[in-house]
Amino acid sequence: MINIKNKWYISKKYSIILVLIFTCLFIFFSSRIQAVPDDFAMISESRHLALYLEESTAEIAVKNKETGKIWFSNPARETGGRDLREIFSISYRNREGNVRRMDSYNHSVNFDQFEIKQIADGVRIEFVVGDKYSEVEHVLPQLIEKSRLDHFLEQIEDENDRATIRNNYVLISLEKREEERPEPLSSFQRTVQSVFGDYHLITRTDDFQELQKQIESLEDRLAEANRSSGEEPDEKINEENNNEVHEENNEEPNEENNQNPEETDEKAAIREELSVKKDQLEEKRREFTRHLFNKFVGEVVGVGGMTEGYRRDVDAAGDLAAADFAYLKENDAYMLKSGIAPFVKNNMEDILGEAGYTIDDLSTDHFRYFLDPPVPGIQFFEIPLEIRLKERSIEVNIPRQDIRYPQEMPEEYKINFNAENYEQAIVADPGAQKTTLQLLTVNILEGLGAATFNDQGYFMIPDGSGALIEFSESQSAVSPYNRPVFGPDYTVREIRRTASDLQQIHLPVFGVNKNGEGLLAIIEDGAAAGRIRADIPGRTRPFYTLFSSFETIPTFTSDTGDVTLNYHAPRLFNNDIRLNYVFLRQDKSDYTGMARYYQNYLKDQGVLQKTEITSIPLFMDLIGAVSRREASMGIMRDVSRPVTPFGQTLEIMEKIKAEQIDNVHLKMSGFLEGGLHHKYPSGINHESALGKTEELEKLVAQLKQWNYNFYPQVYLQNVYNTSLLDGFYSRLHSARRLNRQQARINYYDRVLFEKIEDEYYYLAAPGGLKNRAESFYDSFQEYGITGLNPGDLARYLYADYREREKRYVDRQQSQLIITDTLHSLQEERGLNLLLEEANSYTFAFTDTFINIPQQSSNYRIFDRDIPFIQIVLQGYAEYSGFPINLAPDNRESLLRNIETGGGLHFRLMGKDSSFLRKTRFDHLYDVDYQSWLNYIKETYHRVNDELGPAAGQAIEKHEKLQEDVVMTVFEEGTIIIVNYSEEAVQKRGHKIGGQDFIVLDGGED
């Protein structure tokens, strides 16, 4: 029998343990849940996310409702610092030709030059970047209507602040004079009379009011004394006024008029005191009148500066007219005192600014009182940013048509005070010098996803196959990453080749894995102008940063030694900037999850479709003909020579078929007249040295019977070989660089990497690409070939910087021309396309790719490579890397293809490789098919036997098990473990030899 007391004790003990466990769990999870700061207001919400905005700073925050994680546009919100508060930054070229940077926080928010507007599911923030009114030193009105200043004073809570404003303004008005001003007048009085007429200035200062009261009292006393003596008071008062006029003119008063033998000592004393008081009052009136006039003429402040609002058309008070004071006659005004210390002005500006007084208010007040309203400068940019909340992402968009930058802006303005408002009053001077400031780049959300050394995770960079930048203090003294999406534009400037094997960015994406959370950014619009940039802490900021930058106006500087020339495109690129920032589920936040999300994203857009293949593809690239420099009748000329004729091609493919290799893609390089670097394809003539048409037809028919795909190669962008009759004239048909020179690419010495000056090829103008392709197809279809390899069309993306707007083509337009051309070839003409080093915008036009990069550019900032692009394509395309036989390490190249289930790729020819010595193609150093045929047979069968069932499966997981050992898990459970090291390793109970692999069933432990 259980003792109840002991039972209660045990229950209590376990209850305490459970309480402790739950307390620890609560502390752990609550420490991971962040609170949205009070100054942020929620503006939109979905099932998974909530979007917040800090209205005073234009910062945004996105809360993942599933995890409680908050992603801030300003990472200092998490660290307590003050860096990266901007939503975006820009660079531009100023009047002096120098490149300068500004950002949305320091150069817009700080100037209160932004407006927030509600839109569906988000906000639109319209920024004016750059001090629009840089010449306005202080936003303080020189004259402001009494009722308006009283309104702003009511908004000021602190009495001391109100006193600061009141004490530095004086209330003035123009009142009708009760008596005529006697003659003669001084020059100043004549000026006053010409602009005030029968009005004079009244100030509401205490001393001015007290003097008026004293004068009125003295005049009453004098009038009473005159009545007592029987004199007319008005005459005596006028007599005093006459004396006053003489004093003003520095004349001696008329003694006869001044003396009155019957005047008592009392009246004389009153008259003397009254004269003194009137002199004092008139002196104050003159002082404030001069001060008022100086508001129009301008007073020098600081070093060469002038008071705000002075009239540029007024050089002296005599230039003023009665109309300039029409509003003052009807409306009392507060006038800013002179001689106020700068620090006091700064304080006053802050006080009025907090009360709601803006530059628009200043413009309105000055315009009403006929003072110049602030004229905007030219060094400012109008950039709107739209942020919309989606289900699991935010969309950030900059509409291109709403971007404004200074273009042919006059540097001088005139003011038309007859206009209805100050905005209409500012009229550009047509004769003034005009200036254009090019908006060169826009950087978007530099702080979103930023990390510190204390964070765990990495950045995913789509350089080549993909790379990671891990958050680790071990990095130091490395250059930041800054590369263009879709590779460099070869028409911006001549790009020097180096020994480095640089890869390009083929996918417009980048990602952040941070403390178990994931963020994937997809550039949906404007990628052709985009760059991906990353940096580590310590150089300029204490953060790891990863963001996209956009070259809105491409530019480059040429320094000849004697002169520096700046070249730039004639206008902004023709597209919006739009990014989609996806907040990934925690279990999908690593780079595999990022790749799978992007894969599904492309699938949903109809770009990728699931493949049904069950065997590994074999890609054979056979070189047909090459050109060699040979002597003919004593003259050196280029002669086409066959290296794999049609007949030999058929023999090679028969040997492949005899090995029961069924999934084969045959590309033929050097198919057209001229060989590898064929003639301009105005029509089509296959290289006659390869054989007769009948031999080609036999080859095509046999390949079709075997279901082998056949892709002859044609270059539609690179023009290697031209003649007078082929229809290509470089001055008319080549693209133009930014300096308007013809775009041509020089060959380089492969040992010294020095440019060969007289050897080059042209880049054809992209505007004529579709016509070239369709003209080529009209002849090509006669061969009955259903496949085509359009050379580097899927890789190279360049503009055409012609001066004439109708012929100028930017990179974004060039991308559309390429996709339109591929659509014409694939959809309208039914060709199967084989694409090389393809950029993502070409993925929709085929499911067959070669030369997919197998590694990154190996920058020092990278920690390791990943097969990101392979994960995106696997299961939705047949692909392979670069030719295994031409790789620096054949075994490593093979293993990289095996690692993700890719195909095998070989580039070969029938002749011995030595045939290419001393030709432009001597880099093809190991292409003799006979030395590789057995290797192809053995390797293909082993790989296909073990990996064939997974060929059409997507990758579910990819991870590094240890240094040089990686594992790939496919969606149906197949596992590949690849060992790149020289030594054998033991994994999952299996031994994997050095530089080898194993394939496991998903059920194996």
C-alpha cells in the first residue's frame, strides 16, 4: 500500500522540477521573442508577417509572427548603435565631376523632406534626398503674419521656448498718419514716403508704446496750457512739427517762430520735453523702418552670407515700391530682430520646427510680404519607395517614372510676385547656366539582415555556383564583394582579362541565414542594372552587410594622364527597381531552403518544369572545324580546317551508342563557315571542309533515330569574322561603348595576359539581334535540324550606348531583346535550345544547360563554395558543368557534377590536340577523343548505374559533413556523399575512398 504522505512528497518534488523546466523554457523562448519598439506603428499584417513603420525616421521592421523574430531595416535597433539608419543611399556626380554619396536618413529625413502615403498593404514614402534649400541657413521667417506666429506659439508647450520666440520678434504695422509731413524732407524720409505713402511704421514694443503715451500726455498738457492763455493748440503743435522738420534737415529753426514773449516757463518746459520725446520716437521709427527695409535689401551674416528672404532684385531701399508693402498695410506682422546670435537662431529653428513650422511655411510667409521665398537648389533627388506586405515577404519598389534628378536645371531663378502662390512665383531664368547631376547608383536596404560577430550564420552569395560568407571573427583585411548581376557590361568599358578565373552572377538572388532565421532577396525588376554587394565589419561599419545596388546611369572615368574624362549613359535605365524579401520558415532557412524556395518561385512563374528523366545526361561537344593561320601563295591568311568532319562525328557517336548510352546531347562547335569563330551569320552555310550536305543529312537522320539531341552552334552577338559582302558593317552594326567607340573585345595572350592590340572581335548591336536570329533560321531550317546552341547568347548581356535616343539600348532593354529572340526561336520556330552559362532570364526557353559554374570566383571574403545554382536546377533541368577533360583537376570536376546529380560534359575533336598549336584555340589542350573515349564509357556507366534513379529528383538537403566531405539528399531519399580529400573517410558506416563517392539508399543508416 502506497503511503499517501510519500505520494504527496513525490508529486510535489516532480511538480517543482516541472515548474523549473517550464521556467527555463519560458526564459529561453522569451529571450528569443523580440518586442516591437513603441515608436513603430503596424501598417499591414498577413498570416505570417507584420510590417511596421517608424514615421519620424522612415525605418521599417518586419515581424515573423511564427517565431517572434523582428528584422529591422536599421540593425542598430538591435545593437544600440546609430549606423545604417537609411532605407537607401545614392551616389551621383556633382558639378565638379566628383562622385558623392547621400542617403535617405541623413539627407532627407533629417531635413524633413519626406512624405508618407498609405497604399494597399503598405506605404509609399516619397523622399527628397539632398538639402533642397541648402542656401537657407535657418528656417525662420523674416516677416510673419501676427495670427500665424500666434498659432505656432500655441503649439509650443514650454513657456521658456515661447519666450525665446517672442523676445526675438517685434510686432509691426503700418498705420495712417494723422498729420501731413511738412516739407522739405530728407532723402530717407522721401524714400519712406514713396513706399509708405500716407502711412508710417508702428512697432508694438513696450518702449515705443510708452513713448507714444508720453507724447500724447505732453500734447494734452500743452493744449490745456494754450487754452488757458487763449492760444490755438493746433497751431502750436504744428509749430513744433515745423521745428522737428528743420532739425531733421539739420537746419537752424526760425527764431521768430520759436520765441513767444508771452510763453510761460511751464509751457516752454512742456514744449522742450515734447520735442525730445518726439525725437526719440522718430529715431525708433527710423531704426525699425531701416531694419524693415534691410529685410528686402539684405544684411550680411556670417562669411559672405545674407539674411534669408532678401530680394535679389533690390539693391537699395530706393528700389522698393508701395506695392511691396501692400500686405503689411492690411496685416500686422512680426519682424525678426537683427543681430541674433547663431546659436539662438538654431534654438529658435528647433522650437518652431517642433511646433510644425516648415520650409513651405517660410516660403508662404515670405511670398505674402514680398520677400523672396526660398529657391530650391539643384543638388537634390526625388526618389519614392513603395513597401508592400505579401504573405511571407515584403515587396520593395522604386518606380522608375517617379525618379527625378537634376537634368538641365537652370542655376538662377526670378520671382514673380504676381503669381497666385510661391510655387508658381519661382520662375527659372532662361538665360542662366544649366546643370545636370547624374544619378549613378541606388543602394537598397543596406541594413536589412545585417549581422555582427555575435550572430551565428552566413550570407549566401550567388557568385558562380554559390558561396557563403560566414559570421566569423577570423576574417580580416579582405576586399568587399561588389559584382554585377548577370555579369559585366562589356560595352561600358573595356574589361581587362586577368589570370583569375572569375565567375559571374547568374541568379538575381542573395540570402541571409542568421541565428536560425532565413531571409532570401529576389530582384524581380531591374536586375540587369543590379549589383550584389557584401562586406564584413570593421571597414566602415560594425556590421556584416549584404544588399543590392543598382546602376541607374552607367558611368566610367578615363584618365589619360593629361585629362580626366567622365562618360555616362544619356538617361536612367528603363525599368523599375523591385525586390521581394522573403522571410523563410525556420526549417527552410539554410542555403538549401533558399535554393528550393527560388526553385518553386521559378516553377510558379512557369520558368521551370519538372523533368521525367531517369538517367544521367551525357553532353558531347565535338569541334567541327577551326581556322589556322597558313601561308597561301606567300600570303598568310586564315584557312578553315576540319578537325571532326561529319563522317567522323557519326563514327564517334556510333561508339557512344554501342555502349548503350541513351541520354546524349551533341553540340557541334565550328559547324558554320569559318569554323569555331565562324563568319557573320547573315545566312547559313555549314563549313564545307566538314563534308558534303549529304553527309550532314545522314548524321542528322541517324541522331534522330537514336533520339540524340543535336545542337549546331551559332554566335549571334559575337562577330568574329566579317567580309565586305556578309552585311555586317562595324560602324553601323556594332554596339557602342559609353565613349561612343565601337565595342570590340581584344584577344589576350594566355600566358602574359597582355592585350593583343590588332586581334579582336566585335559585339553586334543588340537592337538587331532578333532580326539576325530570324534571318539565320530562314536558312537553317533547310537542314531539318531541330536543335540549336546560340553560343554565348544566354550569358552575355550588354548595352548599346548610342547618342541617338531611338538607337540607345540599355541593359534592361537588351535583356528583353534576348528573351524575345529566344522565344522566337523556341516557341515560334520550334527549336530545342542548348544554353551555356545561362542567366536566369533564359531558363524559360529550355531545360538543357551546359557550362553551369561549379565553383565561385574564390574571393578571399568567401568562406566556402556551395552548389546553389545546381540545387535550383536539379530535378527541373538537364545540366552539366564545364568540360571534364579541360578542367584543371578532372577528378574534382567529375565529383562536382556527381555531388548534385548533374550530367557529364566533354569537349573533344577527331584530330590530335597538337593540331591546335599556334592557333587561337591552343587553350583546348586535351581534346583528342581517342584518349577520352574509354574514360567516358567507364565513368558514365558507374555514375549512371548508381545515380541514374536520382537524375530527375530535386535536392532536399545539402550540407558539409566535414572539411572536403559533403552530403546531398534527394527528395526520394537517395543520398550521395562525396569525399574531395585525398584520404578515405568513414561516414554512415561506409568507407569512402579518397576523391570518391558513395550513393546510399535513404533507409541506410
